[in-house]
Amino acid sequence: MCEEKDLLVSYLYDDLGDADRARFERHLRGCTDCRDELTALRGVRADLTSWAPPASELGFRIVRDPKVVELKPRGASPETGRGANWRAWYTPAAGLAAAAVLVLAAASAIAHVEIHRGPDGLTVRTGWNTVAAQTTASLPAPVAPALREASVTAAPAADAATLAAIEARLRALEASHDSSVRAASMLSARSSDQELLRRMRDLVTVSEAKQTGELALRVSQMNREFDAQHAADMQKIQSIFARVNASVDADATMHREWASYMLSNSTKQK
Amino acid sequence: MASTDEELVARSRGGDLDSFNQLVVRWERPIYALAYRTIGREEDARDVAQETFLRAFRALKGFKGEAKFSSWLYRIALNLCRDWVRRERRQPVAQAPEGVDLVELASEQTPSETIEDLVARNEISAAVARAMATLPEEQRTAILLKEYHGLTFQEIADMLDCPLSTVKTRLYQGLTVLRRQLDREGVGKARW
């Protein structure tokens, strides 16, 4: 076995001066072992070139932080940490949109913002001034019947009876008032101060009763309007929540499909 | 005209972060490749490469420029690889593909290469990875630095703190073992 291994390695890597190269080439001409070994080792070197590391996403960069110095993949925000991958920066935009709609719906319910899309385009109305009848008329067709029904049921049968009784009582009082006034005018010439005072007291009583009846009527009407408005608002909120739920479900489905697609791609690449 | 490593290092030492990041861009692939061929795991190799630059950045003030910047990086990376092997208490892993993905292979195909050539190259690559994993660390490191990173014998000797003749001996011994291993797998004989 030849002992010129040191020279053989240097020759293999072309790392010899001219003199040493000439000397080793003279040796090679007479040494079959070294010639064969040189050929074999050149073959090994050729084989080594086929070994390449897998292509990997690197893109490191140093990011200076006032408190911490860390390496981040290029394109990452400074807040993301080591080992973070694309998933860490993935922004669930659809989810955020759904959340935004939810917030808008809640805010609309609180501020009583009406957003109505009709043949005239998009209408936005704010405030609590609209009456139930107007609200009902401006709602989309599927919602309106339900609201009308709600308006009707908001005035129970007992209230109707009360109203009728109050109305009858008012008419009776008005009739009584008219007759009292007429009687007073006929008796005025011969009535004493005491009689006049008594009749005045009666008139005040009749007036108070009439005002009380009107007040009850108005309170009852306000109750009906309030109930109708409440029912309309609840319908609207439920409708918005239904749309938000549908949107969230669609987004969740899309995310699942996307994750499945990425997983299958990842499995293929492996 | 691109700045040299020395110029970028000088600017980095002066606090220029962009200059250091240019060095990172320039050397991240070779460092990752060295780590991968040393420990054989892509994810861990990436972590080692990342940690190499982080350590280099932190130690930049202490880098006097006596060795090349790349040699200094290689040394840091090799130390980290050694730590990884020690920590994991295992030999480097030869990640040989279990099957041949023709679609993936086709993307690596050169215009003059047939798909048969491509498959053969893939098999040789796997055989080389397995053979390299059997080498002692000193021989494997010497071969990696010489074959894949083109360091001179003297640079390797300086990096590994050993005589020049030792480097050549390790290379010769390592190549001889590889030759036997590849012959055993039928790779070498197929070539010659």
C-alpha cells in the first residue's frame, strides 16, 4: 500500500504547488493502487454533490427591540416570536368581519339605528322618534306581518275593555257637565253664594275627572306604542343575529376547508 | 457594488443593523446547509442557523476579524450542532426519503436530465446521507467543510484547532469509509 496519502488528498483537491504536483503525477504513472484510489475518491466526491438539504424557508433577520434582541423571519411583525410560522401571522379576516358585524348590530340595537335597504337604496335612520306604525311600514316584507301581529297582541283584551269603560265614563261626564252648566245659568239669578260655590266645586270635579280619563287614554296609547316598538326592535335584532350566525358559519366552513387543503398539501410535500 | 463581509462587519459593529442583516442574507443558506448535513433534521437545522446568527450578533463586539467572518460563523454553528447532538444524545439522523415523489423530483429536474436520471440522483443522495451519518464527527465535519463549503485545509485546521496533516488524514479516512459504504449500497459501482 502506498504511503503518499497526504499528497493524494492534496492532489484530489487540487491543493498542490507545481513542484509537488509534478512529483505526484510521476508517482501516479507508476502506482496502480494510487491511480485506482484517486479514481474511486473522485467518484465519491461526485456522489457527494447529489446530497442537498431540503429547501427550507429561512429569511432570518435581526430586529432590534428596546428590551429584547431576537431573530425574526423576514416579513414578520416584531411581536411574533421565534419558531412562529405562517399560521401565527394569519389574520382571520372573515372572523373579524363577523365580530365587527356583531358589534355593529349591538350598537345599532342600543342606539336604535335603523339600516334599511329598499328600492331607494340604503336608508339609515337614528333615534327613537319613529312610531310603531312607521316602523312596521318600513320593514322588509317577511318582518312586517310579524310586527303587525305583535302590535295587535300588545294591546290585550283587558285594556280594550278598560278603554271602552273610560270612554263611556267621559261621555257621561261631558253630558253631566253640559246639563250642570245649563242648570247653573238658569238658577244664577236666584242662587246664593253658597250654592254658587257648590256648583263651582262640581265643575272642578267634572273637569278633573275628564282630565284623568284623557291621561289614562294617553298612557294606554303610549304603552301600545312602546310595546310595538319593543317588538319591532327585537325582531330586527334577531334578524341581524341570524345573518351574523350565517356569516360566521360560512367563515368556519371556509376555514375548515382551507385547513384541510393546507394539511393535504403539507402531507403531499412530506 | 456589494460590500465585502469585512465592510459589513465593520458597519455592524458600529451599530448598523441593516449591514448585519445583509450578512445574514448572505450566509443563512450555507449555515443552514451545514447544520442540516450535520444533524440531519430540517427543523432543528433551521433553529441552529437562527441561533447561530443571534449569537454572532450578540458577540460581534468580540469578533476581532482575525479569522474570516464566515469561518467564525461556521465555528459557532458547529458548536451549536455539537451541543444539539449532546443534548439529544443521538447520532445525526440520515433522513432518507422513504419513497420517491416524482412530482417533487420533477421540480428539481434540469433541462438535460431525464426522470430516470433524477430518480437515480435522488437515490444516490439518500445513500450519501446514510453513509455520512455513519462517520465519526471529526471526519464528517472535515468533509462537510471541504466538500460543501470550500474551505481550505488551513482554514479547517484553524477552525478545528488541529494540524493541517490531521485535516488531510480525516478527509482521507472519511472519504474511504464513504467509498466502502456507497460500494455496499451499489451506488459507487453503478457510477464506475
